[in-house]
Amino acid sequence: MSTAAPFPLIDRHTHLEGSLDPAWVRNEAARRGLTLPRPLETLWAGAAVPFEGFIEAFLFGAALLDSREAVHEAVRAVTRRTQRTGGAGFDLWASPHFLVVHRGQLPLDAFWRGVEEGLAEAQAEGVRGCVVVDAVNHFGPKHGHAVLDLVLPGLPPFVKGFSTGGLEGCPFRDWAPVFDRARAAGLRVAAHAGENGPGSNVREAVLEGGVSRIVHGLRADDATLELLAERRIPVDVCPSSNGALAADVVPHPLPRMLRAGVRCALGTDDPGLIPCDLGTEATSARSMGLEDTVLAVLRRNGAEDAWCLLP
Ligand SMILES: [Zn+2]
């Protein structure tokens, strides 16, 4: 063969609660007699909303995940969206503690069974998926430990990682003991950093939190990009989400990150709220002036560093 087969196309960062199929959400809302929040309709129409509006829309969808069937349906939505663009896998962030404990809307066992059924269905159709358990950064390390207390006993084999998300309100050095515990349990550790918090958070997450993967990293300075490149830390970049939730970061730093040698890959983040898929994200990357050869690098990184492709 003169050319190697292309690397599988992977959605490297998508949230279960933010990936629901809008048609399913509409139906569920109607069935339950709920009015759709205005920010959700606004986001679906492709317009921006303030961050609080995004959270309101996100929570509305999350509240619908109150049964095994609903969780299964949510994973199915991720699979369908991935397939639509020729994708072969996804790393799926999910917040069981929020749904099971904080909201108390379904038992943990029902949650995991819904995910398991969805992932098995995906696998039968040639799409690989894994779960990264998300904890809320601004709730602090005590919450992080509570998340681990919930998920570590009887941890399903499809859970490959642990991550912080939400507002970057708590220093990563304070999270270090939680991250250490997750690693000791065999999980890989990632962090949303440099998105709604300063770029210094990216450096701190790596040096003091010891994370092996960064989500977004948008505000990292050149020295931090050098550090990420040197340590081969993967960075998940989600242009549509960034445009909506970190609109002040212009121009988008993806070309600069790639020039610095950072192992970036594309993800969709919350495509059920901010309409996008891997196709729109590749188009965004192209509109930043990136050539096909660079898009191929994004795809290669996306596969090589994916947790869903781990054995
Ligand atoms: Zn995210």
C-alpha cells in the first residue's frame, strides 16, 4: 500500500449531559409538561447566551436523565452524532455524582447500566466509547473525594478517567490529593483548565495536579504551551464551544498551540446545546488557516491519545 489507512476519527471531548438529541429533549419536555428554557432555544438557534443561560440549558437536559432508558438514549445520541461524521469513537465525560447524589434523580446502578447498554450498542456498530467521570472544580476537593467515594467501589471497566470541570474556582494544588487517589485506583486524570479561568491554571494543573490531559487550555501562555509540548500532554480543543463560552479568546489559539508542538485534538464538548459535530469542528479549524496536513495531525493526535481506544 502506498498510503497508510487514516487514523480513526475520534470525538475527544463530549459531555453526556450536554450531548442530548434536541428532538428527544423536545419530546421529553412535552411528555412531562415542561417548558423549554429560553436560553436552550437560543443556543439551538445558534445564538450566544450568557454563561448562566448556558448552565440553565445544561441543567434542564441533565434533569431529564432520570432513568436507565434516558441515560441509554443519551449515549445513543453521542453515538449517532459521532457516526454522522464518520467518527469511530468518543471520550465521554459524565457526572454520575451530580445526577445520583446531588440531584438524587436515579440510582447509580441504573446510571451505569444505561451507559453500559449505550456503549455496547455503539461497539456493536463499530464505535468505541469510554467514560471520564467529571467532578465540579468549584465545589472543591471534598466534593472530588465524594465523587470517588461514589464511583470507585464497583467501578465499571469502561471508566478510564477522572476529570474536573465547571468553573475553575479551586486551585489545582488543592485537588492534587484527589487526583492522586484517582490515579491510585487506575484512572487517568484530566482537567478543564484555561477555559473560564486564567492560563496559569493550565500550568498548575500539570505541575501541581499532575494531570495527564488538559481540556481547552485556551489561555495558556507560550511557556505553558512549551511545557505541554515537552511533556506530550494532550489538549482537547472544541472550537464551537469555545466560541460560545470563551468568546473573548480571539483569535482562537489552536494554530499557535499546534505550532508550539502541543498534541491537540478536536472535540464537540456540548453539541446537544451548542449545535456542532466533528465536521463543523474540522471546518472551524480549517477557517483558522490550518491546512489539510495539519488537520491530519489533529486526527492522528485524536486517535493516538484517545482513552476510548485503550484496551
Ligand atoms: Zn467540557
